[in-house]
Amino acid sequence: MGIQDIIEGKKQWRAHVARVKALPPDYQIVYKEMQRYLFKVGPVDLHDGPLLPGIVDFFEEGVAAGKGVLQLIGNDVAAFCDELIKDTPTYADAYQESISAKPGTDKK
């Protein structure tokens, strides 16, 4: 990864954060909770994948339609996030595999 890649990544992240800050306050709160949850148990490719920008797109569409954030995702943020990542390998999955592996085996 070169310096240009790092600079471009930072530009993209700052643009993403600006889009989140443009959302109504209730959407921002729920987005931050989703982000916190996904960073803890989320997919291994979360940082460079389309999931977070896709959530912002979904929220922007909800705002444009005049819907509240809970109308879009329901009352359980974790359940909504789990549904989003159900077919994706997560850090939690990798951890479970590592602790259930037999000692002395090199499982990659």
C-alpha cells in the first residue's frame, strides 16, 4: 500500500463521514450504533467493502422518503446488522474457529 492509496483512503473516509453528518440526528445515532456493532463483530472486509457506504445510501433514501430511521430498520439494531452480514465471514467467526481448532494444528 503506497502513500497515494493511504491519501485516497482518507479522502474517501472523510467524504463518507461528511455524508453521515448530513443525516438527521436520529439517523446519525443509529448509524453510529451500527458502526460500533459492525466494527466489533462485523465482516472481515468491513473497512474496504461496500457495507458502510451502502448503509448511508439506504439512510439517505429513507430521509428523502420522509421515513424515520426505526421505520427502516426496526427496533433491534443488532438484529438488523446481523441480517446484513449473515453470509459474510466475520471477526467473531474467525475467533470461534481459532479457539475451537485442535492444539498443534495450523488452520488458515
